[in-house]
Amino acid sequence: MLGQLRLAAFTSVFLGYTAASAFTLLINQQCLLRQQQAGQRLTAGSLTLSLDQSSSDPSPGTASQLRQELDRLSARERFFWVQHSDGSLVLPRPSSPQTTPFSGLVEQSMAAPKGPWPGPRITPLLIGTDYRLVKDLEGNSYLSHPLHRSADGSRLWVAEDISPNITALHTMLLGLLGVWILCLVLTLVAISILTRRLLQPLRDLHLMAAGVTSESLATSHLKLERAPLEVAELAGSFNDLLDRLALAWSQQRHFVGLVSHELRNPLMIIGGYLRRLQRRGQNLDPEQMRALATTEAETHRITRMLNDLLDLSRSESGQLQMVLAPVAVDEVLTTACDLARSQLSRPLLLTLPKEAAEGPIKAVAETDRLQQVLLNLIENADKYSPPGRPISLDLSQGAGTLCISVKDQGIGIAPEDIPKVFDRFHRGRNAIEHERGSGLGLSVVKLLVEAMGGSIDVESEIAVGSRFHIHLPAA
């Protein structure tokens, strides 16, 4: 927006200055021409009277008087001649051999085409339709045109040296160009400063709005100092919108937490009865046992989803509590694998370091939450892997950290989806065909790992598989 505003202002100023400069130059040219024409008519006053007398009384006396007037008024800078209706010319006589030969200039003037001035662009552009521009042997420019017409058709011509006028116009043009450039530069600098100051409140508004997150909705309010009235009103409306969003977000979190908590208990009861029914179902046929197992698995999945929603709700409301302590990670891995094997129909491989045989390998974490993270990652790997392919879990030690890796041989994650893989409700493009999944599992995993002071990252390749790495501080 700043660039577009500056470009529009620069273009308007440039066109305005250019039009004003061209108009000023044209007016000055016209003024010089009018002054020149007025001086010519004033000087040729007696000559026009002599021409009119000669046309009405073509006697030798009047012809001689006309020639005397031509000789008296003609000079190097300005000279006159008469063109009779029969085409004959009456030329002034040069006062000295060094004077410009009038005859040569007259011949050029009579032969030159008439029309608007064909000279340089800096000379007058709109000075009539019967003017001729000629040059003498020294390169001086003369402007010639009919000044007066008598009753018998004879015309009085004038040719005047306009070289000084052209030089003056050149000088004026250069001065005007310098002033034009200076004013344009100063104006552009002023426009840059003013547009930056005018748009600074909008830039501040953008930066403040970009910093608003779901966690800071209730405390984020835009405060602009010395902002224009329109921007201040926009900031006020934005603050009102933030308040409404904060209220709606708070109500939504409360509702999700309440529903998750209320539904979890009935599902746990249902799951318990299903397990009891399977243990005592000696009189059930295999098909009924499979139906009960499927029902129990789906109940377990819904319970896990509700637990994820409850963890997210508690985290957003600041009620997610962690009791961190040294935890035997190898034992948690073994327990999680045993629990997952009861639900999976694929191999689950666990690799522990040699140090596990000597004693527990501990990290700072919470046992239940770490187990929940592992089960979520295993369930995610199972969800996006073809049947029969194994899932591998590895534990390794580093400098002050433990690394747990969960590797699958599934469909993989597209490179453009990897930065968003831990965003809630996000699902990769190649995962659309898998109907199962809410898009919450990995976001909850990241939330819990970071709450335990660790970090998680992922490596993946399409059609090869994914590998999630959990890094926890060693105890």
C-alpha cells in the first residue's frame, strides 16, 4: 500500500510539474512573440502609410518615398520589403557592405513553406499559419511574415533576427528545468516522509494484530498514539472484535472441556463392561466376539479423542498441570508397546540401548503423559501404514538428552505439509483418503512434549514413511 500510494503521488506530482513547466514556457514564448509583433507594427507605422499611398498613387514620388522608408527602417536585426501584386519586389539597400544581404534572405523567405513554425521544440509552437523561418550565412535565424496588405494587393513583409530570443528561450528552459528538478526532488522527499508518517499508524496496527493469538485474545488490545481519527476508529472496532472473540473462545473452551469430561466417564464404563463381557463370553460365537472387540476398540479411540480435547482445553485455559520427575523411559516404552500390541494387528518393534540392561534410563517427564504421547504416535503410525508393515520404536542417549524415535513405513508426509503437521485439525493432502482421524493427535503430542520440557520433530518421505523424534532432558 505504501509503494502504491507513493507511486500515485509521484506520478501526479511529475505530471503536474511537467504540465505547469510546459505551460509556463509556452506562455513566455507567446509573450515574446506578441512583444516582437507589437514592436514591428510600431516601427513600420510610417512604412505602411507610404505603401498605402503608393498603391493609391503609383507615381515616381511615392515610389521613391517608399524606398526611402525601407532604407531608413531596415537594419541587420530587422528589415522590410514590399511584394507587389504582380510579383515584383522592392528591397531595401544595405547601408554598408558588411550588412546582411537582404536579397538572399528575401529569396529564402519567399521560397520557404508557410505554416506553423518548423523550428526547434523550444521555439514558439502556436504563432500563426503564415510564418517562415530562414537563416543567413552566419547561421542567425530570421522570422519572416507579411505585416500589412494594401488595397491593391501589395504586401509589406518583415524579417527579424530572433536568435537572441531563441537564446533567451534556451536559457529560460535550462533555468526552468533546474527549478523543475529541484522542486520535484524536494516534493518527492516530502511525499515520502508524509506518506510514511500517515501510514505508520496502519503499520503499527498491522504489527499489533499480527501478534494476537488465541491465548492472548483476552489481553490483546490495540493502542495507537497520535493516530488519525479513521485509524483510531478502526483500532476501536478491532478491540471490540477481540473482546467478542475472547468471550466466544472462552465459552467454546469451557463447552469442549465440559463435554469431554462428561462423556469420558460413560465411555470408560462402557469400555469396562465390554471387557468384562468378553472375558465371560464363553457362550458367544466368534462373530459376536469380533463385534465386541471392534466396539471396545472404537470406544477406546473415542476416549482417547476426548482426552486429547480435554488436554487442549486445559492447556488453553492454563489448567494443564505437569508433575515432572525422573522417569524410567525404557520401562514406559515397554509398557506402551505392550498396550499397543493388544490393539494392533501389525508387528511393533522396540529397540533399547545396551545401558538399559544395567539399570533404568531416566528422563525428566511425567509417566502417564509420556505414555499418552507414545500411544498417540503409535496410533498415528498405524493409521497411515499399510497392513502388515512394522512400526519401530528406538531409544537412544545423547549429551544430556534422550531421544525416542517412532518410525513407520507408511504413506509419508508431503514436504509442504511438514511445517504444519503439528497444527491442530491439519491433515496432509495425501491423508484425505483416510477417513479416520480428527487432526488433534499430533498437536496434543507436541503440546505434552513441550509441557515436559522437551521437543519433537519429524522426518518424512512420500511412500517411504515417517520418523518422529522426541527429545527429553535426561535426569
